[in-house]
Amino acid sequence: MSLPQTLLALAAIVALILIGLIVRRITRTAPVRAARPQTPSLRSQPHLETPDGHTVVPLPNLDAGGCVIGRAPDADVQLDAILPCADSIAARHARIYRDAASGFVIIETLDTTRGIWINGVRATRKNLLKDRWVIGLGECTLIYRDGNPDTGPLR
């Protein structure tokens, strides 16, 4: 065997080894790792938050009658303890609940003369809420968050 034939055979062997390594690298799967159990955070549940995101207000009992928001001691969410502008909010300003028939989250005006503003428009008595919609209660601004781009089922 001459020197050029030996070099050609050696080059063929190196090429086969490289092809084998490439095929092995491509077909290799990542090791399967056990997933850590995820605990749902408050931010993954429907809630209200201040525009800066620093204050998160949970919304309890959405499916069981909803939650009353206001300054009254019996309100489910007492905003006077949370927000500095709460003196402009009525004792029982609004109720937020999930409508059993449609699955939509609804905000309802209760005992207030100032009403509710949604996305800068004065709202009627009952209104649908969607993720990232801005709610005005008195002089306070809150953002409804549920993490869904579309709250409720499609029609």
C-alpha cells in the first residue's frame, strides 16, 4: 500500500468516526428529570393588583358567592388597610364573582354613588372582567389579573 492510499484510508476512517459522533450527538436525548411539584402562587390565581404591581389583593370565594370589596369591617376585601386612597371607596363598593352559568368573572356595583370605572369608562351595574383590565374604585386604580388572555369560555 502506497503512502497516498494509506492517507486516503486514514482520512476515510476519521470521516466515519466523525459521522458516527455527529449521529450520536443528534440522536442523544436529554436525561429525564423528575418535575418538582408546583405550588400555585397568588399571582396565578385571580386577583387585583396596583398598577405598579407591588400590592396584590387576593379575591377569595369567586365561585362561592364572590367577594365584597370596600372599607366595611364585614367586607371580604378591606381596601382601607391596603391602599392609601381607600377613603374614596364606599363601605361595600363592589362584588366580584364567577358567574356559574357562563364561567365569566363579573364585577357588580354595590352601595356607591361614585360607581366603578373599567378601562376608563364608567361601568354599568354588572360588567365582565378580563385579564389586565383596569378598574377604578373611587380614586383608586387596580388591575384585574387572572393570567388568561380570555376570561371564560369561548362562545
